[in-house]
Amino acid sequence: MTHSTGERTTLVLGGARSGKSRLAEKLAHETGLRKIYVATGAAHDDEMASRIAAHKDQRGPSWYTVEEQLDLVSVLQGECGADRVVLVDCLTLWLSNLMFADKDVVAETAQLRSVLKDLRGPCVFVSNEVGMGIVPENRLSRSFRDAQGRLNQDMAQECHQVVFVAAGLPLLLKPNSQPDIKL
């Protein structure tokens, strides 16, 4: 069966330690294609360096890793192909990197959205759902939460498949067979 490019994009959402990265890696592995891992996190301290090392060890040598904190669009354009699957982990760290670098988040998100339809191979995106908790107490945290919510909505609109993970259990959000909600 031939798939359009849009049918090869998946967004995996969930809270911290929900199992979203594990599910995304499983989805990528099941394609049987060469696996490219795009890591958006940076080791700014020892604890983060330990997390990154643990993730690399967990994935194993069958993954090729590309580390990129800001220019996600260029990496996707260069790495996506019919013979490989790309996993981006995660959009949340990418967004925080953009904000700390004083980049135009709206423009960067628009660029990401526009490139999705032209990807030459399957791609899985991981992102945190941060809007289900308490209201952050400071302006920067509220701005980040709001930007993350908008990014997740934008990606969910563009991706063919959206999965929410809680306690390691996936819930398919899109495509779904639920009727339109009306009053």
C-alpha cells in the first residue's frame, strides 16, 4: 500500500515519564527501517548528561543519533527518507531551546508545520503535554506552557496520527471514529 507523506507522521504526547519515548521508539523499530534519532536536548548539567547517556544506552547501537537543539527543520529535510524512520525527541526541549535563544517561536513552528507535508519518509515526534497541571506561578513558565500547548495543537493538526500516553498506556486520538461533537 502506498502512503502519502502526511500518513507517515505521528505525534506522541504525554506527561513526564509517561512512556511516550518508549512508545515512539517501539513505533520506529516496528517499521523495520533504519532508525534516526533526533535529540533536541542539551547536557547543560551533570543530571541531564546522565539522562542523555541513559537514553543512548537504552536505544542501543542500531540508532543513528543527530543532536540538534534549534534547527529542526533542516535536520528533517536532510535526514527523512523512504529508507529510514526519524524520531524527534522531543519537541518540548526544542521549544524551550528556541525560547531561551530568543528565536521567533511562531515563525519556527510555522516552518516546522510547513515541512511536514514534504517529508520523504516516516517521522515520529515526541512532545510533553504540560497544560494539565497547575497554573505556573511566573510569567516565563506560563508563556512556555501556552507556547507548548499551541505547538502541540499545531502538530496534532498536521500529523496523520496522534497518540496520548498515560502510565505507559497509549490512547489513539487521531485518526478516530468519534462523531463530530455538537450541542
